[in-house]
Amino acid sequence: MVLRRVVVTGLGALTPIGNNIEEYWNGLINGVSGAAPITYFDASKFKTQFACELKNFNVEDFIDRKEARKMDRYAQYAMVSSDEAVLDAGFNFEKLDKDRVGVIWGSGIGGLETFQIEMLEYAKGDGTPRFNPFFIPKMISDIACGHISIKYGFRGPNFATVSACASSTNAIIDAFNYIRLGHADAMVTGGSEAAVTIAGMGGFNALHALSTRNDDPKTASRPMDKDRDGFILGEGAGALILEEYEHAVARGAKIYCEIGGGGMSADAYHITAPHPEGLGAKNVMLNCLRDAGLQASDVDGVNMHGTSTPLGDIAESKAILHVFGEHAYTMNLNSTKSMTGHLLGAAGAIETISSILSMKHGIVPPTINHFTDDENIDSKLNFTFNVPQKREMNVVMSNTFGFGGHNACVLVKKLDI
């Protein structure tokens, strides 16, 4: 069968460095760090006392208070970012066939804060179960896409993807496939996460996954730097409207770019550590290129998973050299997690959006906080350290890798490529 072309017609973002697309992009190109001491709870006894929280965000500016109380923060974030994306897409709802519009949303953890609150309240009591009737609907990882579809009446395919930090990239790939296979004309997709909680910080600290640079949070996320010591936990959401090309053209939609392809793979190695030679990362990029029908030499840049962990950055850099060979030295590589922190299941969505905006504006956002080269990472690679670089970007790939060895990669390209 002939696969249909899929384009991006709407974007929305809620991030630690900006509460909408314009603010997010300005934060990226200005090298703003979203890291700061935690304000949501007293973290003074935690190994890590900082995170990339949202700034100046009041959910009641976007959602009625009564409705917001029925949602975990991760679902609230999903609603705010998807609202921006739907508005950006400019649908005419009187003419839109809502049976042909779906929602596929990713979250690695879902309603962690809701679960935490309910369990702590239960532990304070005498053993009598007194749970909030919205406990389960607030907590489950699929409820965000349910809320989105209910608000807009979108009756097409509707489900959640869960693959840890690859969740929203998997959501984008699934939405892409449902459209190109003819099961939908448009999809709301992306991901959200709200794990800056007692349980989230405590759990990742126990894994020794987080930076403990409490004396200097803003420079703590140091992808590819010799002195990196772990990732910074972030929160927020990213939303994209994917649409069949002819459907978008027929309604005169603004088109950002085309989704060229998606790749998936598994490390099959360890529950938290990457394959030391980047085997899964190599395979996922090769699978993505194969799906897009492009050569490695066609790619202008890669938004790396680049979490600032000692093992992960080395493995991904090795994988890029394996996939791209000498062409790797001509590309722009970057890790926007140096600014946003790691949004876990939402990372793929906001990083795909960054890739799209870099093509639109011809600017590659920097990898900030680089001070010392790591002898285990090829210093000839251009990681776009510390300052943005102007460059025509026609084809960009975005990598996301999750605990459990889940790897996902999406390729975006300009419409005429």
C-alpha cells in the first residue's frame, strides 16, 4: 500500500524554561538553565535539592479550578500544552471530522504525585481506607489522552504509550504510523511528566541517577562534560498536531515540517544502564533512517538524548560515530537537557519540538555548561557547546532512550526535502 505523508501543523510547550512555544524557544537559543532549588516540598534532607520546575505557572489561568482538582499535575500539563497546539493548528471544528482525529500521549510515570499523596494520607490514619474518589482516574497514565479527547470530542484512536524516557517519542511514532496507514487524518500527540515529588526525587537519588551539585544547580546538567555527575529532573509537557499532508493542504493549514520516519529498538542489556557500545542507540538511528528512506549523509543534526550521565553520553556518542561515520563531524549535535533538565516521558516531545524550531529558524540551540572535554568522547564532534549556531537545518533526528533499554528516534525534515 502507498503510505500517506504526515506533517506537523501545531505545537505546544510547557517547560522549565518557558510556558509556551515562544518562551520555550527564546529560552533555548539564549542558553537559559531551568534548574533551581526545589520549591514543591522541603528537600533539605535529600541528596539532590534542586530540579527543573515550571516557573510562574498557575494552572487556574488555563483550567477551571474544579476541573483541575480532578487531574494530577502531569494531566494538567498535558491539557495546557495540547490546548496551545490545537489552537496553533487552526482547525475549523465545524468542518473537522472528529471521528478521524485521535490522541496518543506518552508519560513514563503518570500520576506519581497523586499516588504519593493518597498513600501518605492513608499512612497517617488508623488503617481505615478513605481514598479520594478521583485517586485512580488522576493517577493512571492513560488519563491525559482521555481528558484531551473529551475536551475536543476527538473520537479517533486514543491510548497512552509508556516506555520510560522514550514514551513521548513512541507516542509521536505511533501517531505518525496511524495517520500514514490511513487510520486517522490528524492526531494530537506528545507527552507530559510531573515527577518532581518526594517519591520521584527520592527514587532517582536511590538509583544514583541525579546530579548532586547542590552548590551550583544552574550548571549541574553538563552533557558530554568530563565532570558530569547525573541528570536533573525536569517537568512539563510538549504537544504536536500531526496531520495527513493532503488533509492539511486542503484546509490551508500552516505546515512546520514533515515527519520523515521513526525508529525503535531495545538494548536488551540492563534495566538502567545503556549498552556500553551504544548498540541499541546505533540500531534505533539506523532503523529511523531506513524508515525515512534517507542516508546518514542527509542528516544535518541530532538532538541527543544527552542526559549528562557518565555512561549514557559516552554510549550515545559512540553510536553516532558508528551510524554517521565521517559525516558525524559535519553535523550539529546538541542536548537541550542541559537547559530543560530531563522531562522523562515528556523529553521526546519537547526535544522533537526543539528540532522542528531549529529547522524553522535556522538556529541550533546550544548544549550549555560545557567546561572540560571528556577524553572518552570524541572532541572533534560538534556538540554546539555553550552558544547557539546558525545553520540551515533540513533534516534533524531526535533520540530518546528509556530505562529498560527502550530506544526511540524520530526524524523531521523540511517539506521539500
